[in-house]
Amino acid sequence: MSEVPTELKFLSSHEWVLVEGNVATIGVSDHAQELLGDLVYVELPEQGSTVAAGDSVGVIESVKAASDTYAPLSGEIIEVNDELEDAPEKINNDPYGDGWMYKIAIEDAEEVENLLNAEAYTDSIAEDE
């Protein structure tokens, strides 16, 4: 089974969220990158844009498929991982580290409560298999 860090929150669509104060770092889970295979392209949201929880904010393409990525929380995109533009494989190699995608200034902290904890996310993966 894929690695699922307990300090993170998740969406059922396989995005992970690390909340640090009023900033959330977002990426895609180890499980998602395993399903997609070798990544060849990552489209990230635009820095400075405002997103709502559930919005489609980007695309990840692999040799097998393309998949939309979704904002887990509402807020302003304050930073994007530009390194992924030239090295999307960072997500394959280190999905919870160097493969992070973007950071959001959290608009509504209560939205964090709607995210899955690691155990609930692990259960949702098991149901899909």
C-alpha cells in the first residue's frame, strides 16, 4: 500500500494538504502518482489567483492518462512549485516533499475540517481497489 503520512489531510480525489498556520501546501498523494505512472507534464494554478474549495486548478499528465487536480481549500495561491514545469517527475520521486505543487493562504479555516484524515483516506483507497 502507498505511503500515507498521518500529519496530512486529503481529498478523495488524491490531493494532500499540509496545514501550517494559515498556509496550506498541496500536492498529490503517493497513491495517485503510482496510479498515473511516469509524469510528463504538470499544469499549476497561477500565483496570485483566488480559488474556491473544489475548483479544478490544474492538470497532471502521465504516459498513461491526464487528471485534473482540485483545490482542497479556498484562498489565494501564494506560491507555486515552478520546478515541476521542467521536472514533473519530482512528484513521482517525492510526492510529499519536493513534489509539492502549490501553497494557498487559507481563507476559511473551517474548511480544513471537511478534509479526510490519513485513516479515512486510506479507507477510501481500499474501497477503490
